[in-house]
Amino acid sequence: LQELSVTSTPVQLNASGTLSAAQQAGVSYTLRLGDLTPLQQMLGAALQASGTLTGKVRGPLNALETTGALRMKTWRFAELSGQAVEADFSASQLPSAPQGTVKLQITDVQAPSLPATSLRLEANYAPPQGRITTTLTKAPYQRTPLAGRIALNGGQRVTLDRLRLQHQDLAWENDGPVEVVRNSQGDLDIQRFTLRSGAQRLSVTGRLAQAGALGMDVRVQQLQIGPSVRA
């Protein structure tokens, strides 16, 4: 690919290079974000962003490898807005057996009911399971982390080994793994969700069916209303 250049109002794409199974050469690309206003009608919401996506793709077509980086300075989507977004990612064995990693840092995301919040996220996936770790680094909920696993075989299962929700001096932690399963019919099962804060306990099990029917069993023990309402 000697040169590819595609220009439109929302984006500009440039790429060049070689794909080959016999050498480590690859195709490098740069995607620059411009005026995204024309996309607002398609999405039905306000959309603004500035930044670039750069990366490289190499290897044979049935087992591609890629690395890339996303850098955005400011952005807005509907009522959500934020400052810097930095993401670095890599993937291999595309598209036959994809696996990869991503590191993401978002600065000062906010909404009408969400004060400026910053977070870090790291995730990796190797079939059939991925791991994810997220930590809030700035906000009223600072020091709120979650870490868990996502399994995709026979449906989708999310298991949070660690979940801690903290608002100033109020902190809730999981009492055992949190398990949520989406089956092949699209039903969402909360199989285990138990949080504790000192002597306080909150336990939830139930199902949200694809058709919209909701059934929950909620058990509350020694809940202190005041701190929770303030949070």
C-alpha cells in the first residue's frame, strides 16, 4: 500500500506500508479527528472530540497483529464530557483467535450528576477469558476499584473478585465474588452480589429477562440510612 489518504469533515485517514507473512513490515496508519458535527444526526446526541489514533498492522491476513495509541485532548458525548483520554492497545491472531491488552486513562469525565472523575483501566483477553482492573483516581469516589474476569464461552459471565465503593469515609466491599451471567437467550442473571460495610450487609440476586421482566430478591441488614443518602 503505497499511499492511502481519505479526507472528510469528521476524520482524516492516512496509511501506507506492506502486509506480509514473511517479514515484520506492516501498514502504519493515522486517523485524525476533525469536526464531528455531521455524525450528531446519526447518533442522536451531541458529539465533539479532538485527537488522533495511530497504529500499525502487520502479519498475514488470517493472523494479523496490531499496536496502537489513542490520544484525545477534550471530548463530549451527549451530557458526558471530559479532558484527556490516553489509550494504548495491542492485539494478535486477528481475526481467527483474537487476544490482546489495553491500558486506558480518562481524565475529568463529568456529567450533570457526576463530579469530575478520573480513572485508570487495564484489561487483557486471551480466549475464552479476559481480566479487567479499574481504579478511580480522582472524584468523591476516589480509591474505588474493581477487578475481575469476563468469560465468553457458552454465554457471558462477569466475575468481580474485588469491588470497593468508597465515598469519603463511607466504604462498601464485596463479600465474596460478584457474579453476573448473560445466557444465550439474552437473559441477565445476578447470581451473587453481596456488599458489606462493617455490620451492614446488602445482598441481591435476580434476573432481568430479554423481554424486560425483572425479578429481584434483595436482603438488607443493619443499613445506616444517613451516610448512604448523603453519598
